[in-house]
Amino acid sequence: MRLTPREVQVLQLVRDGLRNGQIATRLGVSEATIRNTLTSAYRKLGVSNRQDAAAKFTEEWDEFGRYLGPLYQRKTVLDQTAKAVSEPPSRYRPPEPGFLNAVMAQSLILLVTVGGLAFGLAAAWVFAKAF
């Protein structure tokens, strides 16, 4: 369902905090016309008061009166699109956790053993030279 241009105008002014009389004066129509326009807009938006109408209009309709859908639906689509564009497909597949842990443990043991052996030989050489 689409809002009329007049309904869009009136809802924008309601969103800005204007009362019916102020809106009527600004648009050059009667206050009854504004009430009728708001009643029609409330029905299309599925709300019963001006605060809910202003909030729903701001979140779910564009400035041309086209329905965009709930904000969270638009945000979800935008997030998915941004993610698809920003993350190219990867060919890297990490190894399974068990394999990785075993390799890391073996590498660490080898490093400590070789490092300890090298440190021990260096210390023995320094000790032998000192005395």
C-alpha cells in the first residue's frame, strides 16, 4: 500500500512535532482535512496515534511514500550484502583441531629440547673458557 503525497507531507510535519492546526496553516487547508489525512495514514500504517505513526513512517517508509519494510529487515539485507562484498571467498581450509594441536605440541617439545641443548652447550663453553 502506498501513502499519498499529502499523507507523506502531513506525516513529515507530524514527525517534526507540529500539531494539526499548525500543519493546516502551513499547508493552507482546513484542520478537518488534516484529521482526515491522518486517519487515512494511520489506517495504512496500522497504527492508532500520531506518535506511533511518526515512528513507523520514519522507520518503514521513504520520503516518497513507498513502503520499505521494517527497519530490521532492511538492515539485515544490507549487512548480508556488505559482508558478501567485503569478504571474498577463501580457499584456505584450516586443519582439524586435533591435528593442529598435535603438530603444535611436537614443535614445542622439539623447540624446548633443541633450545635447552643449545643453551646447555653455550653455558658449558662459557664455563670452560672462564676457568
